[in-house]
Amino acid sequence: MHTNIALAPVSIESSAIKMEVMEAGKGLLSRREQEVLELVSRGFSYAEIADLKSLSVHTIQTHIKSLYGKLEVHSKMEAVLEATRMGLLPRQAEAAMSK
């Protein structure tokens, strides 16, 4: 089997960039924003999340608005996809949103 040496640095560089993005993303969201994002990714409505977290729907909407700003997205689907890409959510979350 022949390995193309010229491609090796690109693979290493790509992995390093991915790790940097994941590390940077870890501090991006507050604990509550992360919790809300995880529940959104599992298909819960704002009202259901509010009930689960003993918060008002308005508070959940505020967390979502903050998430959208931090992730630079405009919808729940975009938020889940971007958070998954950044390593903030497991890949299963992306699949759950597309069902």
C-alpha cells in the first residue's frame, strides 16, 4: 500500500484545527445554554424545556436567542448543526433533528 506523504500534513493540520474549534467552543456557551441546546436537539419544544427546567418560556426563548447569536445561526436546526460541527453536541443530535 502506498501512502501519499504530501497529504499527511493536511490531515494533521485538519485535526489540529478541529481540536482548536472544539476547545474554543467548550467555553462558548453557559451551562444553561448548553442544557437548553441539548434538549432542543432532542426535539423538545420551548414549553417542554421550560417545564423540565422550572423556568418560564420567555427565559427559554432568551437562552435560545443568546445561543443563536453565539453560534451565528437563525434556526433551531442551524443551531444543532453548528453545535454538532463545533463538537458541542454529539453526532446523534444532528440525526435526531433531521427526523
